[in-house]
Amino acid sequence: MADWPPLTADGELRGSGDPQPCHVSVTAEGLEVRLTDDSALRLPGHEMSGVMREGYELRVSDPSGANPIILGKLARRTDEAHLALRRCRADALATMMAPPGARPREVTEIVGEVTGFLFRYDDGLRWVPDAGDCFTRLYAELDGARADMSGRDLALTGPFGEQRLGGLRRLLTEIEAEAAEATEAARREFAEKLEEAGLPWANPASDGRIRQHVPFAADETMLRALDNSADVIHEERRDYWDLLRGKNAIDRIVVSISEDGLRLAAVCMGAEGEVYELLSEADHATFVFARADDAVRALTEVGFRREPIFGTERAEGYAVLADLLPSLRAAREGLRQRVIHDDPSGWYGRLFKRVGTP
């Protein structure tokens, strides 16, 4: 993603032993510190848990915090190296938070009470502070963005809560207007895709009563429209949908635009928690969470990648991000059950009947 030139500089590696001369390189991939014996220390950008500066000394922490890379003697290159390391980390995390292949239109360094980088993508805003929690807010799920002129903050509000961005200065009103326009455009696109799929929900989609990525309670008319839709529910999931409908088990649904049309998931109250059932793909398992909304929100914050949330083990590289995204952390900690799709009646029993009940 990086649109800044790689940094190379001579410096000094410091730590528990004697300082050692080194060559420092910061690229889109991460930090490399090469010593005079040609050995090297490497730290990928997404594994930088923090970049701290004390005078002319830079401290780059790994996820454990136990083995920081301490650099000195960069002299006049210290400012440049500090910025490059911060940007390298932010770029790597934002890339993991965005859909595969997506690139930001603008990247802005925010200097205020909280410092970091704001990434403006076509689909929304991604915020990576130098310290603290990151977030993604997609235009399709927002109520809108409102400039709080008294505090010079931008308030991003919607069903997933409110986040505030400070330090925008002259960009405050620009991003407010941009977000308002993009939110309206996302609603129009959603309405059009629903109509194309034969779902008569254009009006509530256009005015924001139903939104992409946000669970909503579907009435019987809406559910009947899905019954009759040939394109939204995958043929291998049709029997499971029919069973959920017949049992009146569907509490909420989640609809999003996908590359193939629409992505549909159902949320139901199961015996062990909230059932999350993806119906538009030939998925091989159903997942149960303490709160399905955590998983739904987390999907929007990891570029709709499933492995960070649904994988039986933490996907490589996502351990750091799980510590920086509360929704991803909550979804992973709240994952209670994984039930394979086999015989629909047996599948239903494992999800909805407590042990010992008939």
C-alpha cells in the first residue's frame, strides 16, 4: 500500500549488550536492521505493537513487548525514521482491515490529542492510532458523520455505536461532506441491488431503515420474498433455510452486497447462544456466538475476511489486530460452538435443543 519512499539509514542497535553499528531499512514489508556481520533483525509492519521516540532514540515493540528493537545514532534521520516506522505499521494494519486488494484514496496523518493515520477508502474510513484501538466505519452502515465544531471532532454514528475523530483541522468539514455523500450513494446502491434480486425492499434501504452489514428484524413479508428468491439463498443451504423458516427460528437477517450479488446470513437464538448461519454460500459450518452482532461488526472491520473470526485457530498475522479491534476480540472470545452442516434435522437439534430435552 505504501506511497512513501522506503527509508534507509545508518544507525546503532541498542539493547542489553554493547551498541552495534547497523543499517536500518523501512519498507512496506516492515523493518530490517542489518548488522556488520550481515545478520539481521526483521519485524513485519503488522507485528509492530508500538513505535516510541525518546529524544534521538526509537523503540519498536513486538507483540510480546519483551524484545523491543532500540535504534539510535540516526541523527537528522530520526524524524524521518520515526514517521516511516509509524506509517509502515499503520499501512500494514489498515491493509488487514480492508477488503483484499483495496487501496485508500487518501491517507492523512492526524496530529492531535491522539495521533495516528486516517485511511479514506471508497467504502469507508479506517483509523489506525499510534496507540489504542483501531476501527473501521463503512458508509453503508453509518447514520452519518457530524462535525462537532465545539470540540473540532468528527462523530461517526450508526447502529454499531459512535466513534470520534479529532485532529482533522481543515479536513473536518471536507470529510463530513464526503461521508454524507458516500452514505447516500451506498444506500442507493443497496436499494438497486435488492431490486435486481427481486426483493421489494428498495424504500427502506434508500431511507436507511435497513442497511448493509447491520442485522435487522425481517417481517413475514420480507422472509416470504426470500423464500421466493432464486438467487440469494444458495441451493445447498435451501433445506436449512426452509427448516429455520418452518420452526420460526429466524430472529434477524444480515444482507450485504457481494461480488456475486447479495450475501445473506440469519441470526437465531440457539441453545448455547446466538446462531450465525450464512445462507448465500455453500459454507460447511454454522457458528454460535455469545453475541452474533460482535461477529457481524467484526466482519466489517477485517475486510469481510472470515478466517480471523471463524478460524479454529488465530489466523497468521491477526493476533495483533485482534488486540486492537474490540469487535474482533469479542467475536473470537464469544465463539461458543461450531456445527457442521450434515443432516438438517440433526444439525437443527445440535443448535437449538439443550442436552436432555426431547
